[in-house]
Amino acid sequence: MYKKYVYQKESVIRVFEGHCDFVNSVSFNSNNNLLASGGYDNTLILWDTRYAKAIYKIVAHSDPLTSVCFSMDDTVLLTGSYDGFFRIWDVTKGINLQSNVLEANSPM
């Protein structure tokens, strides 16, 4: 039996404008009211998803960000970059709590 599917035209819900280059990684917090994004412009942006407004924008690394991730309790963000560092950020204050270098030959 042939089934016909009707697809509605996709529509944009919100546009988040703030990066000046490609976005490489995004992560929602557990309540989906915050979004963190990291890009090739070396920046970390924390967004209010309700209004698509940046809460803060930080030049977080000296090279493009490759990953962003919220902690399970949503209190910190972890960023990784081509510069070889991963950094831990306080979500509410937007300050760097810790920076660690990843060495190419270090055991995992």
C-alpha cells in the first residue's frame, strides 16, 4: 500500500546572530533555556533561547573552538579548541575557572 506523506515547509523559529565565522559546536543546558555555542571566531557565546539574545560573548581561545558542553548540573561549561587547551567556565559569571593543556602524546 502506498502512503502519501505531507510535509510542511520548514520554518525558522529563532535566529541567533553573534558569531563572525562558522559555528562548530552547540550545547543546550538541561532546561533548554540556555544554549552555548563555539566557533571558528574563537568565541564562546551563551544564549537565552527564549529571546535568541546573547547573555555574554567571550574570546575563549586563541584558535577555533571544537566543542562546548554543559556540566550535568548546568553550573559550568567546558570548551575545547585547536589551540590544545580545554577550559572550564562559570556559567553565571562567564569567567574562566580553569585551563588545561592537552598534550599530543599524553595517555588518555
